[in-house]
Amino acid sequence: MRIRLSLALLCGVMGLQPAYAQEEIVHIVIGESYRDQNKKTHYGMTAEEVINAIYSGAGINHEITYMPDERAIQSVLTGQFDALDLRISKLGEDHSQVLVKVDVPLEEFGVYAFSVGEQSYLSLNELKGNSVVSMFGNRYVENIKHYRHLKLVYREEQAALMLMAGRADVWLAPMQSYNIIKDHFPAIKVVSPPLTKGYLYHYLHISNAHLLDSLEASASHFIVSFARKPDS
């Protein structure tokens, strides 16, 4: 792990006590896809702002670094960084030997159907019989994994190219994925309401598992406090 600098921990913020005694800084990496200030969570905050709130509430000193998404994930898997932004639960399942999940969902997202055609869809069941493309590792794919014409890819651009080439009828993905490619593929449109939803979680390298209780308590408090805020 990176050498941790000694700073005084902020104790008692939001009435929570740290679950550890030593002084430390947690080095958090966030993928570049989260850097866009217009891409905010359903709390109206960026991912960085949500993470800052959780760590401040837990009284844990931290530093944030941005890097390309795949490098961000690998940097935590290898222990170069201590913690990773907000990711789907499947990531933790696939890397359970080196990652631990702060088991409070910090973001939810809708999953939509996208297509270059005129057909619209109101449920996952209506996708049966179509050639559907989606992304490897997404939990919502479990709901359609038995579909005969399901194809899985690793990158949004691959899914978009399959739609444009007629190799797939429908792309099933979160709106965040669509936003990555929509400017380059304007023919691809949203053709459904949200068909299902998923959740994102904050992850720690397993060497930082001692922070879980404090971060989970802070995350739970954050969610409850946000829910109590009056509508603006």
C-alpha cells in the first residue's frame, strides 16, 4: 500500500466514532468517467462530493486522485490505492479476495433499452426474441441471461457499433453508459422507460477492512439525513 501520512483524525463528526485508533490518510482513486461535473448522483452531488461526505462523516482523512477507469480499478486491486469510487456489486463478487464493499448503496441507476429502430419496450420480457447486447459484469444481466440472442461486450463503443451495424436490435444499459457514446452515435435513442435498476457501492482494498464499520455507519447516516431534507 502507499505510505500513509500521519494526520490527526477528525472525530465525532455527525456523532460517529472511528472504528480504528491509528492516524492515517486513505488514498481514494476515482475513474475519469466521474470527473464530469454534470454527471451527478441522484442526491444532486457528484461522486466525489458523496465520497467526501462519507469520509468526513466517519472522521477519516482522505485524498482523492482521478485516473482512467480501468487503471483506477487495477490500482486498488493491486493495492496501489486504498479505495475505489462507486461501482456495481459484481465487482466485489469477482474480486472478493482483495476488495471489501462498504455495504450501503450510495447510488442507484435505471437500466434502459437503446436502439436505432422505432420499436419501444415497456418491460424486460418484451426484449425476448430480439438480439440484445449488454455489458459483461452487470448484475441486471442476470435477469436476461437465458435470452437466446444475448450478446455481451466489455465497452460501450462495442455495443454502439453492434447496433449501428445491425448485429444487435437493442442495447440494455444504464443512462450513464449511453451518455458516453451518444454524441458519437446520434442515431441511437432511448426506447424504453427504466426497465430495472441497480446500485453502486464504495470499495476498499482488503487491507483497509478495519474502516468498514465506521464508513458504513457514516454512509447510513448520510442517506437518512439526505432523505430528511425538505424538497428544494
